Amino acid sequence: MNKKIVSFEGFEYSGKSTQIKLLKNYLNKNKIKSTFTREPGGHKQLEKIRKIILNSNYDNLTLILFFFACRFALLSKLKLNNLIVFDRYFDSTYAYQKYTLKDKKLILSLINQIDKKFIPKITFYFKINKKTLVQRKKIVGERNNFDKKYYSQFSRIQKNYEDIGKINFDNRKFITIDANRDKELIHNEILLNLKKWKLIK
Ligand code: TYD
């Protein structure tokens, strides 16, 4: 089966949402059928849980289990015929909720429970530097408890992203995007990769 799943990952303010919008416009213009989803949430009921989680103060283990519970609920609703674009997926849990070896083991074993047909073919990881982060945060501001909580943990989260990028999950390609650059350049790089790996024509 030619799996057509792609996920977008990165720290807040990395420009991931902007790129998802640009991609959506491109696909619509070119009449390419696609499904866009996001985590946590991505489905009517689950969007309610999103609000609760993102404004919560739950401990880390609770968060890991919440994120995966929402994830499996979302996957059970997904139809696999179109190109599917995830705004955050399992790499986010590894990046944000992995502190200890115990966390790592738990998160990897939960990822292992995901059916291979739902493992992305490509993950775009938006990597920004601290300077860009500080500039963009000044403009955009904080949006929820999570923005506040994790902002000071930028280096840990960035490192976790890099670590999970090295792990093989059904040969998915983990592509690091230099997210400090101009948005049009990044958009083109994304389209080139989607074409190269045959997710779009
Ligand atoms: P984000 O996707 O950046 O949405 P917005 O652009 O509306 O702020 O925010 C989601 C937050 O949830 C972000 O802080 C990362 C966090 N998150 C985790 O900590 N673990 C996860 O598994 C997921 C999916 C998200």
C-alpha cells in the first residue's frame, strides 16, 4: 500500500502552523484530496479534551496517557484513502513528555502499539534557533498553559526531537527543516519532498 501520511513537528513558534496552512491552500488549489488533523484533538469530541489538556496542570505520566488515549481514539476515526496531514503526532509526546528513562520506555512502547499503516511516511521537523524563538514569541505571545510551562524547556525538547528522529519507525523519513528561513522557501522544500517521496504528484 502506498501510505500517504505526513506529520509536522516542532517547538512552538517554529512556523509549523503557517506551513500547514500554505500546504492546505496548495492542495486545495491543485484539487488534491487531503485530510488535515491535529493533536491533541482532531475530531469533534476530542477537541473538547484538547481544551482540557492544554489548560491543565496534570502530572507528566497522566499527560502521556492522555495524549496516547486521544491519539488512539483519533486513529480509530481516520480513513486512509487521502493524503493525511498531522499537526503534531507521537513525536510530540516523546519531545515534550520524555524526561526520564522510564518515560522513554513507556512512550516508545505506546508508539509501538500504533498500527504500521498509521506511521507517517514523512515527518517534517521544524528546527528553530533560540534567537528566532525569542523574536517570534515577542510577536505572538503565549496562548495556553503549555506555552508557559514548556517555553523554558526548549533545549530539552529540541534534543528529544533530534533523538526520536534517529529511531526507525517503519522506515519513515524524518526530515529536519531549517525553520529560521523565509516561509516561501520552506513551503517549496516541503512540496519538493512530498513529490520526491510520491505523496503528491
Ligand atoms: P500547538 O500544536 O502548538 O497548538 P497551538 O499552535 O494552538 O498552540 O500546541 C499543542 C501543545 O500541546 C504544545 O505545547 C505541545 C503539546 N503537546 C504535548 O506536550 N504532547 C503531545 O503529545 C502533543 C500532541 C502536544
